Amino acid sequence: MKVTLIANVSANGKVLLTDNPNYHEPREALFFFIQYANRIGNIIIGRKTYDVLERIPGNTKRVFPQAEVIVVSQSGAAIKDFKVVSAAEEAINHLESKGFKEILVGGGTAVYNLFLEQELVTDLFLNYIPIIIGDGGVLGHSENLSTHFILKEQTMLTAEVLQVHYVRG
């Protein structure tokens, strides 16, 4: 199973949090993310990311009309019209059973780390945003984590935003 993770990171390496009002992800990075999810037909997000998406105009269903949205939640509380899981493998098994060959891990930081620390991520897209932030998430918490990635390609999404695509080596 191809497991793709897309994250926006600051110049000092911190994950940009979608609920921080001090910065916004570039439109091009957001469009790439949305188009990718709708193209492959699925996306896995955490409960906090889901809550943020529900507050924006159009909500989750309108943002991802062609994607099955899986919400990872430790509480396991049901969400109408969405599959809720408590573990990475549960999300993968659900999507595999539906015939998907690739899944998208769309955040937030806790969900990124859930997949990274189990070494499930095969493809990594990092969008480097030219901003230094004091808050933000960290990719990889476990001291034992050491997954090697190889540069596949790099693209300028804008004159200032570099997207780097890595594949697991």
C-alpha cells in the first residue's frame, strides 16, 4: 500500500498548524493537497483537523467531494457520514478492503506521527513555507524513529514555496 503524507512546514522545520491564525498556507499548497485527495479518492485526518475543516465555508464534504474521509480519533466518537477509526492500521485495512492502492495522510501532527512512527509512510511531500514560527508541530517524536527517505523530485509551487517529494529508501 502506498501511504502518502502531505505537510506544510516552516523554514525552521515545524509543521504549520491549520488552526493558528498567525499564518495561512499558500493557496497553491492547499490546492495541491485537495486535488491529491480527490484524485486518489481518500484522505485520513485527525479529529482536530476535521473540526477545522467543518468551520470553513464548504465543510469537509464539499472540500473533498470525491474522497472518502477517514477520521482518526482516540475517543472513537461517531461522526455522521464519516468513518472513524482509532488506529493507523484500522484506517489502512478499511481503505484496502475498498480497493484503494494509495492513501493520503492529511494531518494533523498527531496523525502524521501515528503513521510515521509505525514506519507506514512510503511517500512524503513537504511544502516548505518561508516563515519562522515559534509554535507548530514536530514530525517524529520517538527516539527510535529513523526512517530513511530519498529525494524523488522538487517543485516550486510558488516563487517562494518549495515542495519536496521524498520516497522511502
